[in-house]
Amino acid sequence: MDRRSFLTGSIGWSLAAGAGEAFAQSGPLTRIIFPFAAGGSGDMLCRQLAQYLPPLIDRSVIVENRTGGDGLIGIRAVKGAAPDTTTVLVTTGPTMYLLPMVENQPSYDSAKDFIPVSQIARFEFVVVVSPSIGVTDFKQLVAWIKANPSKASYGVPSSGTIPHFTGWQLEKALGLSMTRVAYRGSAPIITDLVGGHIPFAVTTLSDTITQHRAGGIRIVAVSGPARSPFLPDVPNLKEAGVDLVADGWYGMWLPAGSSPDFARKLSAAAAEVLAKPDVKEKLNAVSLIPVGSTPEDLTKALAADTAFWQPIVKATGYKITN
């Protein structure tokens, strides 16, 4: 997910929402710090974990939405927290590996400042078009861009995100020059797509699938390694002729110095929660694919994506100032 899709929210609201179930449990209080606002798919993921984890780890669990700084506020809060098992970070993989790449002075080292727990869910990105341009598939979109170079602009939910760098790769792969328009989240992109104010966009599947199904916009390609289970009739970019894969996921970490035994216990508990049929159903409803991995698997996923995206990000020259 992109980072700015979730940049507003209320810590007080989230604490109140989770307090009833949390304080009904026994044991010490553990906070899941989520660096984005309440109400999105990632927030729902955190709340499912908070609901079902307590009896498995013998402690109360609440969700705290610590928003701001494109995810940095929440991540820094966990980095600076005591390694006493009372603070857990849940955030996107892209946030963990992209932010250090684009900051002039990296705020954290994902491998050194955190203890891995689990990769907990996957999500997908899409290429989506406005009905105003009259295209129904990706090949038609490419033809439209070539025929309308002066109108070839595309929206992304924010700069410095996977959609940003996926759009950049698309330009290179297609040999086309296009104008990237950075929005503050996916919601205004969808509004402009429906209204015909921008021809197409690269953003998250979860934010666009409802309007796609309603016919307000059209998803013409997904960016994952295979077709999406949520849109099996839509090809991925490789099938559409572009050798490009961009995948997103959520992970769980503890502050550096935390107990590896607790990390493993929490990992196993999270996997048990994510395997519950009702949890799977709720997450699938917001286009999330539950995972539930070992700490070692999370480390491998983070390292693989870091290695994949680092040269791409470097080639774009994109940086943000601290």
C-alpha cells in the first residue's frame, strides 16, 4: 500500500475502538503500532490480530494508529520503544525498505533496528483507466498513450511509493514519456478517474476494485506475479506484454533487542489467527491475502525486495529531505 493513503487518523479513536476487547483480556498490555490511519485494509488487518491474539499470547492487545511522516512517526516510535514485548509494529513491507532508500539521512535500518516476526498479508497494485478514454484493456491503453502523448498523464497515491516506481518502470519498458501526478492517497485519484480528469493511474487493488466492479473505472492489469484471485479475468502485466512485477505486503516487527522466543511465539500466534476462516473471509473482502510466515521468511522477503527495488529507486534519482 502506498504510504499516503492512510496519513490521517486519530490515536484516540483507535484506542477507544479496541479498548473494550483489549481490557477484557488478562496479562500485560501490548500495543500494535500501525503507522497509518484507521479505516483502511491494513487497519482492519491489525484489528483482526488484536481481536484474536490475546488468548494465544496471554496478554491484552490494542491497536494504536500512530500516523504522520509517510509512516515514519509510527516506525520511529517502535524503533525507540523498550524491547519488553509490549510494542509491536505492523506496517507495509514497502514502507520498511523504501523509506531508507529515499531519505537523504535514513531514519532507521530495517535489518538492525527491528526483530522480524511475520509477513502477515499480501496486497496488489493495478493499472486502472478512466472510462473517458474509451479503452478496455492494457494494449488499448498503450495505443491510446502513443496516439495522445500530450494527454499521457497518470496518477499515483504519493511520490516515493511502489506505484510511483512502477509507473517509472512502465515508462521505461514501453519506451514512452508520460507525466506522473502525485496525489494524497487513492481516494482523490478515483474521483478524478471517474470524472475523466486523469486518463489512468497506478494504485492499489483494494482501493479500486469496488469502482471497477461498479463500472466507474476499469482495471486493465494487475502488477503481481500471477493473476489476482480477486480479479481472475484481468491479466497481469507480464501477460499484457510488460516484464514487470510489483507486489506489496504487510509485516510485523518488534524493537531491536526484543526476545527472539517471544518473536517466534508471536509469529506462530499470528499464523494461527490468519488461518481462521472468518479472518480470511474478512481480509479477502478488502483484497488482502493472509500469509502468516516465520521470522526467517520475513527476513528473506525484506531482503529480496530491498535488492530488487534499490537499483530502480537509485535510477530514478528520487529523494526526500528529512
